[in-house]
Amino acid sequence: MKKIIVANWKCNPQTLREAQKMFLELKQGIGRSEKSEAVVCSPFVYLAQGAEVFKGGKIKLGGQNCALAEGGPHTGEISVAMLKNLGAKYVILGHSERRALGEDNILINQKIKIVLKNELTPIVCLGETAQQKQNNETFLILEQQIREVLQKITSTCSFY
């Protein structure tokens, strides 16, 4: 089974120049291992530059999130089609930071379905809050998240 190494840049870097430098350094630094795949999830505004630097290479791109809507009047949202058009192959969903903003398992499940429909690969984040961990609820929370985010998902899933 191929290992996937994912770099989530979050809200960094702050300039295009820095992003281009990071893309080039990654391209030069990533080995040619056949047992792993490297994925860079940069901010959306830098994906086009990443696609140019990584063109024809081993490193893949991913989105840090996607809209529930596939298009239309949704100011500031990034559709899966937009990500795919820029060369993204993966999309991070359910990150703890997004959950803290109110995204729940049902919404994440809907996004997984849109991502799969558009032939991208979802990277689904699971995890408990500090309070849930302190209350020894970790396994209960993880089980609930897995059940709900994968409800009615019929595609083959891989767990790493």
C-alpha cells in the first residue's frame, strides 16, 4: 500500500514569492520513492503556481477545503471543479479548524460525496476536542465521526 504524505500549509505563506520558493524547494527535496506520494495543500491562491512547478512531476496538489455547492452565488467559496481545474487531486475535509467554525459530520459527508463525484480524493480529518479527550470520549467521538462522515459512501475507502 502506498503511503501518502500531506503538507497542509494552512494560511501560509503570505506572499506569492514565498510560495514559489517553497514549491521549488519541495520539488527539489522530494525523493523518487515508489512507496509514497507527496501532496501539497497550499492556500487556493497559490495552487496555479504549484501546478506549474510540479507539472509532470511526482508531487500532487490538494485543496484545503471545498464548498458544498458545485457552483453558483456562493461568495468566497471554492468549488471542487475549481480545485480540479487547477490540478488538485485531493481535498482536505473535516479539519479541526473547520469543525470549530461549525462544520459537522453531516456537512463533511455531503462534501465527501461531491469530491468523489468529481473524481478527486478526500482526505478526511477525524479527532476529538481537548474537552472530549479530557472526558475520555476519544473513541466514542471517533466512532461517531467515522459512521457519520462515511454514511452512504459507496466508493472504495483506504485508511492510513
